Amino acid sequence: MIQSSSTISASKARASFYTLIDQVATNLKRFTITRRGEAQVVMMHPDEVASWDETMEILANKKLVVEIMKSESERKAGKVVTEKKLFKELGISPKDLK
């Protein structure tokens, strides 16, 4: 999920709160809201928050991280199977998945 991010002051955020909500909800925009020049909060879409939560769950699982790293090194070494070859080995057709 790619979105645009902007930094605005708390006073500007207060003045245009509903507009910010609309931009976050419809355009997947993200806002960092500052107070006295320092970032205080980030306003973002709930789907993006859920994505971050899922990422944090994955990274908290050491076994899963090891498996991901192993898979990535195998991919870089060219130890991959094409989709076409996999389907052939499993004896299925892409039509079977529909």
C-alpha cells in the first residue's frame, strides 16, 4: 500500500480535521501531526495500521523470520520453481484454481 505523507501542525490539523479524515479514508494519505515543531502523532488508514500490526507479528516470530531469510537466500541463489513447472509437478491446471 503506497500512500502520500504530509507533515502539518496540530493547529492546521484541528482547522481541517474532517478534510484530513476524508483524504486518509479515500486517498490513503498519511499525516504526521506536529506540536511545537515535533512529531506527535500519525493519522493513517486503518488498513495500513493492520498491515503494520501483521508485519510486527511476523517479525516477533523468530522461527518465521529465519524461514523468510532462508527463503530469500534461496531465491537469490536461483533455487526457485516457476508457476508453470509447479502446476505441472502438481498435476493441476490454472483453470482448476478458478
